[in-house]
Amino acid sequence: MTETYLILAMAAVVLAVAALLLRKREGFMPAVIILVALAAPFLSNQGFRPREVVEGTFAYLDVAMWMLMGGLLVALLYQNGTFEYLLNKCLNRKLSNQLKLMGLLFWIGVPGMLTGSALASAATTGVLAARMLKRRGLPRAKAVEIAAAGSFLGMVLPPLCAPAMLMVLGRAGSYNPSFEGYFVPLLAAGLPALIVYGLTCGQRLLGEMGHDTQEAPIDNAACLLPLAVVFVLVIAHNFLFMYLPFLGYPVIYLIGFLLAAVIAPRRVNPLTAALDEPQTVLLPAALMFAAGSLNEVFWLTGVTGNLSTIFVQAPDLWLFIIPVAAIFVLARVFGQPFGWALAALAPTIINGAGYQLSPLRLMAAGIILAAASYRSLLGTATIPSAIHARLEGDEESLALPVASCVPVMIVVILSLVIALVPLDMLMI
């Protein structure tokens, strides 16, 4: 047990210090987590164990491929003007502010839905929408709030949610190591938040919006065909899998990519687009691999087994509430990479010593980890700060009102309900 505490202390101190030092350079954190995974076996007298570090990444290989292929599709749709067309059409429609905000949130969130990464939305549709809203007279704070809310909800809405995949696959010993069957649970967590936020904040956010001072250059409805095909195939993949050939997300996204390369409102080189933009999903994918390596090393060194023994008699409710609360607070203090590193242990603790608990608890834990990315306590990167940094202007800081957290609070509450109430029938 002494070795267990020593390894945990080393990992906590190194990761916490690195997280604070690398607050503005979080891309280095996966390497730090890997270094911790390489150092841990030395503390248990097992020496250099690169095999486990490599093997641990395989749990996330499939979903990382989903995210990367989704990132390629999103990059092409962004550069060829498809997202610009969609957002302009949404803003120019004569709808109530409430319905218009719902539409904006949905279209901003599409890259996050396809990749599971909020950064994919923040760096593409989020920034694009914020610029359009500013041109229509909205203050910077309101434009960033809308873009950030859409990016966050896109990460939560189906089919993919990277933090949820991180948690679910982190306990692959319990469940089939694949993120399938979570479409409806993710929809139940994200869609009500989108609707309520649109109804309650539509007038506040869009009430003073005027007309665009710049004529929209794109008007080609045919560009929607690739995205429509992808949506249909994703729905079929999740609900008609017994009647149709299995394609999988990489093939579905590849079909969309090829169609978008041919049917586009703006001609771009698809290979250039594929190389320019997928970095929006590289960080979450790298963090997944790093957390998987640390997870495998914790099993090797006995850390996971010893903790399971300690908590074997603990009530299931506390095994969920305490780890999830710790993840949420620590991720807000030290940043998302630190919270993702906790996935090396959290899934096993949440699931207890047995295998009987619902995987929806792990999905809910991942969504709550995602919620911590909306605001920070020590200046670590957040979704609003990512959008704010990409907008033109010289403002150094931006304070969003408490009301901007409405979708996050609703998602957290719904996630807790999904986790604590038997709702396994939502999984298809």
C-alpha cells in the first residue's frame, strides 16, 4: 500500500505543477502524463516498462480514429464555406429570437457533435458565428457567450462526446470497449439544455441584433448535401444497424468528406484543408492516449487493485458522487488535461469493485468533466477563452454573466439524473 500512495502522490504533484505551469500551453500535457506513466513503475521496483504505456493507448484507438476523421470532415466544411452558408441562413431567417438562438446553437455545435470535441466547434463555427454576430451589432461578450454555449452543447450532443468516451472506455474490463449505444442518453443530456437556454436567453442575447453590414457571398444550397448524407448515415448507424451494412463513423465521415470535396460553394484543396485544421481534435485524442497509458500502468503497479480493495464496501452512491465532484473541481482548478488524467483511475472507482453498475454513470461522469471546461478558477483554458482569443480585437479579458452558465448547469443536473436513476432503456 505504501507504493500505491507514493505513486499517487508523485502523479498528483507532477501533474498539478505541470498543469499550472502550462496553463497557456496545454498541448504539452499529454507528454507530461506519458512521462508520469513511465516513471510510476520505477517507484514499484518494476523498472522501465514501455510496453504497458503503449498498450494502454489501444483502448482509445477506435474512438480516436472517429475523432480524427470527423476533424477532417469539419475542416473541409469550414474552409469550403458550408458552415458559413448555414450560419448566414440561420441568422437571416425571420424567426423569433428564441428559435433563432436554438438554430444558432445547433449549427455552431455540429463540429462538436461530429468529433466529440468542443474545440472543433470553437475554432470553426464558434469563431465564425461570433464574427457574424459582431457584424450585426452584438457586443463581443454576447457573441462569445453564444459561440461558447453552442460549442459546449455540440460536445455533449450525439453522436460523439470525447470526455464521455474517455470515461466509458477507461473501464473497458466491464463493458465492450466501444462507444456504441449512447446516442439517446447524450441527446437526453444535451437537447433540453439547448431548448431551455434558447427559450430563456434568446431575447437577452439577440434582442439588439441588427443587419449584417457585409453581404453574404455564399448562396448555394447544394453544399448541404454532404452534411445531410452524413446525418442520415449517422442516424442509420445508431438506429437501423440491424437492417443496414455496418459502416462505422470513419467510413461515414469519409463519404461526407468526398462529397464535400466535389459539392462545395467555395473551391478549396481538400488535402490542404485536411492538413490545416484537424489540430482541433489532436489534443483530446492525445489526452485519451495518455490517460489510457496511465490507466494501464496503474493496473500494472497495483494502484488500481489496491484502491478497488479499499473501496469494495463503500456505497455505490458515494463511489459516484465523490470522484465526480473531485474531477469537476480539480479540472476547474488545474485545467482539462489534469481532469482527463484522472480518468486513469476514476472509471474503476466509480464502477466499484464489481461489473454490475450501469455504464451511464461513466457517461455522466464524462459529461460533468466536460462541464468543467466552461469556466476555470486559476485562468486555465476554457471554451469561452478559446473563442475570445481567436476573435479580432485587443481586449485582454472577457467576463461572461452567470446566466451564460445556464446550459452547463442544466446538462450537469440531467447527467446526475441519468446516472442515479435506472435509465438503461435509453441505450440502444
